[in-house]
Amino acid sequence: MDQVKQIVSDIKAKHLKPIYFLMGEEPYYIDRISDFIQDNILSEEEKGFNQMVLYGRDVSIDDIVSNAKRFPMMAEHQVVIVKEAQDLSRTIEKLVSYAENPQPTTILVINYKYKKIDKRKTLYKALQKTGLVYESKKLYENQVAEWIRRVLAGKKFSIAPKAAQMLVEFLGTDLSKINNELEKLQIILPEGTQISPEHIEENIGISKDFNNFELRKAIGSRNDLKAYRIVKYFANNPKDNPMVVTVSLLFNFFSQLLHFHGLQDKNPRHVASALKINPYFVNEYVTAARNFPMKKVSSIVSTLRDFDVKSKGVGANAVPQGDLLKELLNKILNA
């Protein structure tokens, strides 16, 4: 995120590179940088003759180079943007001759999503010398809540830890989807608002009471009645609450709990760092550890592995997922 800010800052200051090669597993920042270049390098009057968008599936490397070598018309630069350039992965190394000697009046932007070029090969080395290579790495799930907080802070909003966790559990690590939902909230809510679980529930449709976050908390605190209510809700709404997601999240929780039991230093700051969780949630793990000794946690992790297979239809084809989930909860609470 800091690197993206620096790239944008340099572009604003007119410190431009002749080639921007944007690659990696996370498309969100690739799109952000590419869109910023598309919107801001040229004036609206200049774009008509000097800005071109190509698509990897429709062009060859020779086509890209031919367009990049053109001179701008009545402007300092021309901008050539190649979207979905990963479709050219088999021939991308052919770009090396242009990368070694790019047209100085052309800004060539290559959007190479979900993949990356071999850093040992000549193209990467040439791009490093003459242009800018940005690798957009996918965030781990435990990093997304902090990303949400930082994005909102930049827009003068904040978010409650539980609300951020609800978004992560519902939308996963897809930053584009999360950002779309955050933008909706920023339109609805006044600047300076702290986004709460109630805001998430009312405007995005994620229940603040019946979700995997609350199920995990209910199990950890041995609130059996609440846990069974949530599982019943899941069983009645299977499309919105797929069992495979619930099992995965519970498996991660109990695996972290196993790690917690093995920690010698139970200081909250050390626990948060070791488990890679928000310090806000440390007390939940402390409570769950009291209710589930290490021996029980080990047994539950093994049970969750079995039910992960069943949730994917192996060995339990005829059993409704709601019934499987109830059976799983019963085994966890009676481990």
C-alpha cells in the first residue's frame, strides 16, 4: 500500500516512467495504478489522439510495440495501456527489445494480473533498469482487517474491529469486493463515522448476530444455546452460509487455539503477534483456552478435518449440510 502511494505521488509530480509493468496475484492495486494513469497523465483534449487501451487477448507483442513507438500528437506523451496482458504470458519475453530501449514520449502500462514474470530472465532485468515493476501480492486473511482500517482512515472514516471482521469473513480476501462495499458505506454515512456491525448489517446484508464470527465466539465462550441458534440459522440459510466456509474458519480458530496453548508468553501483545490476530480479539482466545484444554483442541482439530472432507461431499452425499453442521457442533461442544 505504501509503495502504491509512492507510485501515485511520483506520477502526480510528473516523475514518469516509460513503462509500468504491473503484475501479481492481487488485481486491486494493479487496477488502481492503471486507472490513475489512464485518468491523470493526459488532459481530456489530449486523450482522443494520444491514449489507447489494448487487450492482451486481441493483440500481439508486435502490435503493442508498434503502438508504443508512435509519437504523440500535440502532447508531451502518449499513453498505451494493455489490459489482461497475462493472456500474452507465452510471448511476453518478446517485449525485452522494447523494454531495453523504450520510446521516451510513451507511457506504456502493462496489466499482468494473477501472474508474475520470471525475475531471473532478461525482460525483468530490462524493465527494472528502464521502467517500473510493481508486484501486487495477495494479502493473507489476517492482514485484510488492517487494510480495511487503513483504507478507511485515508477517507476519514474508522471501523469497529468486529465490523471489519464481519467483512473479512463474508467477502474473504477479495480487496475489490471489499472496497466496493466500503465505497457504498462512505456514500451513505457522514465523514468521520465509525462503521459499526449495525451499519454492516443494515447496508450490506451481513447479519451481526448470525455469522461465523459470532459462532466462533459462542463456541469459545461455551455459550451452547447461542451456538446452536446460529447453526440452526445457517442450516435454514445454506446459500448465504456455506458449510465449507464455516468449517474452514472453525479449523483456523482451533488451530490458532492449539498454537495459543503452546505459547509460553501469554502477554496479550505477544499473543496477537504470534497468532497474527487483532489485539482486540485476544481475550476471546484466552476464554476459549480455559474452556477447551489442549487435549480437547487437538481432538476438535481432527474432527474438523473429517468434516471438511464431508462438507465437500466426500462420504456424506445424502446428508444435508445443515444436519452435518449440527452434528459437527455437537461433537465440538462434547469433545
